[in-house]
Amino acid sequence: MRPFEIAFLLFEALLLAALSFRAARGPHGLRVLVLLVPALLAGSQVWVEGYRWQMIPGYVLAGGLLLLAVVSFAGSLPVPRSAVWPGWMLLAGAFTAGIAFPMFHLPKPAGPYSVGTEIRHLVDHGRMETLGGSAHRPREIMIQIWYPAKVSPGGRPVRYVPDRRLIRAFIDSHLTSIATHSFLNAPADPSAAPFPVVIFSPSWQGQRFQNSFQVEELASHGFVVVGIDHTYSTAVTLFPDGRIARAPNVPFEDVSSQQAFERSIQYDEKLMRVRVQDIRFVVDELQRKQRYPDGLVEHLDLRRLGVLGFSFGGGAAAQTCWEDKRFLAGVNMGGTMFGEVAEQGVSQPFLFLDEGGEIPAEDLHSTNEATRRYAEFEMRDVVQERRSLDAHGGYRVRIRGAGHHNFTDYALFSPIRRITDAGDIDPLRCMKIINAYTLAFFDKYLKQKKEPLLEGPSPYPEAQFEHAPPPEPLAAGEAPAASFDRGPKTPNRQGTNSGDAVRRPGT
């Protein structure tokens, strides 16, 4: 909680304690001025630190104490002791909400460069919108770019959610007050140029800034990262003219029946194709803009191109690599693969970052069709990932104790893991591991640096590291190895048997 929040809530607690002990004689003995202080502190807190919904019970209590001051000044009847209890309940509510949904701090980027950020509107006149809105409009997307920057002294970093209209739900409204480490429209630092470029695709209905901990770290080490709001796939997309596009409320996996499940897979496939087209269009547009003076864009090295995605965006990263060989390397964080890459794998250097949960064997054999269908779908992820590593090589890092949303900033939103879908691992510790492997991977394949971290074993006890080298070419007349067993009991590269449980990669 922030200093002014703590101050005014503690002062309210002291006043409630005083009223509790003196209520039998009423509030007449208390100074009216003292009862005004909580309202003054609440107003100062809003002015200096900014309003957030978690403090609403405290604001209501401050208003009640202000009313009590007026009643005391008028010399009205004493307040009974029982009337103080609602005040304690309001105070407890403010403290509880403030702790459950804190004003978190993103980890400070460890690289040598400050971080700038730009927000741009792109229009693809070669495609018509197919996911929503008017079918007669061209496809439009919003992007945010993070890059090494020169920051003037006294500059203020941009807010995590830069516009209230981008808020997905009331419970997230305080995110407009969270500070990042990026400075809006700061000039690029030419000493770091030319910059390798990494495109970021967020999760199912995720937003471009949901992995700020990761994109800021990459930018501080000399990369440019471009995050995409995939219109009608991202929860909320805000255009410069004020138009808002919202994603339909469609579940990622509808396992209620086999027919519903097949429909959801078909929709997922359609959405994935659009995402990949968005990613490729962004690169095309950046290449086009390099023909003209455009500040930051002229410093990009689009010959050194990578792609990064989380969850559904991780699947988009994999399929993008399959479709477009301009991308030299890619990272999939806990994502399901769709399209050709699901069967054929990724031929470019590729890193799979996975959570540490398991798929229970009993779920795979459950008599509940929805449970079994969901487990089989997740098992499909395991098989696809294994097939890609066996066919083309690559890397896999599984982080013990990590839940699905440990791969995003969302793990910081609350210490209550049931709310965030984070695992038992400390969120900042998990972010450190994710950043270390992501940076090492792109340093190796986009900057041609030697990276001991990718040679293993992992220096992080929580990380299970695997490097699968590309298979040797077959000699003339040599038969290919037996195909990968798709059953649940799958030996891994370390030779241990997964037996009754298989890792749960998420979606």
C-alpha cells in the first residue's frame, strides 16, 4: 500500500479506537478538527497518489467521520457504541482489498539502456476485417514498441495501462496508476543501434502490455520489442479516433460436448491465422517505413527478427515461424499450437517455456467427458511440443512451481494465487528465470552471442532445462527412427518416465 493510503487508514483506525472506548458518552469530547483529518488525508491521498477502488471503504469511512464531526459540532445526541462497528468493517475492507489487489511494482530492467515506448496505429489495406465490426473496413491494429532510449532527467514513466478505456474490468481500474519503467516517445539511443526486433503476441484476449516485465528487460539490453493488440482477439483495442473494438466473450476451449469442442477448435484455428497475418503485416509495415525517415524505425535491423508469445500468442509465434522464414528464432510460453506447425514443428531455433503443473493420469481416463476431453487436449500440447523437439531440435525450460499466469505481469496483480492462476513460486523469482532464458536465447540467435545458460544444466534449481540438438541427416538408405509414442507415459530427454502425470502446458 502507498504511504498516504497507510496514513489515512491508520488515522481512521485510531479514531475508531477512541470512539469505541468513549462512545457511551458520545463524541462530544473529541475535537471536531480531529474528526475532519481523515477526510483531509483521503483528499490528499487521491490528489497525490491517485484514486483506486480498493480504498473506497476507507473513503466512505472518512465521509462518515466527517458527518460525525458535523453532528458533534451541532451538539446532537451521543453515538452508541454499536454504531462504531460498521466503521471497523469498512476499515477492514479497505485494508483487505488494498493487500489483495496491491499497487505492485514491475521489476526494474537490468540492462544498460533506458527504455522508451511508442504507440502506433497500423492499417492493412490489403485485408478486410473478418472478426468483427464493419466488414467493409480494412484490418486495423494497434502496436506498442519498446526500445533502448535516451531519457531526459526528470522524465516520468508511462503508466501500465495508459488509458482508462483500455481497462477490461472494474477490478483492474487501478492499473492506470501503476508505473512502468518506460518513457513515452523518448528518443532512441543510437549507441545501441541497429536494434534486433522481436514481435510479441499476447494471450487469448490478452493485451499488448501484459508482459511488460519481459519486454522492458529485452529493450534494456538493446532489443526492440513490438507488442500487438490483435483487434477482436485482444480484449479491448482503442484506436486514436476513440473507437473501441472488444473481443467477443468466447471461451478458448468449450469442452461441454464434442460438437462444441470441435466448433471452438475451428474458431481457434481461424483466429490463429488472423494473428499470424497481423504479425507478418507488422514486419512488412516496418520494412516499408524504413524507406522513409521515421525516427525509431530507421534504426531497426529487420534481418535479425524474432517472435515471442504467451499462451495463444505462443502458438501464434510457432505458426509464424513455420510460415515466414524471415523470423530467425521464436519463443512459445505455455501455448497451444495450431495450423501446420502443430504437426510439422518449428525448424528455426525455438524455445518452449513451460509451467510446472502436471496432467493427472486419472483426468486422461476420467468418466467425466468434459474432464477427459480437456486433459486430452492438453496432452495434445505435450505431444506437439515433443514432436517439434524430436524433429528439429530446440530448447525446453520447465519452471517448477510456475502456474500459467506466472509468464505474465498478472502474477503480480494479487498475492492470492487463486485469483491470478499463478503457482507457488515467488512471482519475481519466476520473472527473473523467464527473463534470463528469453534474453539468452535471443542474444544467441539474433546477436550471435555465446550463451552458457543455453548449454545447461540450469543454475536455477526451479528450472528443468533441456536442449534437444537437431537430428543428424539420414545416411543413404537409412530408415527414419520410430515415430513418437503419443500415449501419456512419455519418457523425456533426461531419461525419467513421466508415468502417471504429464506436464500441464496451459493454453
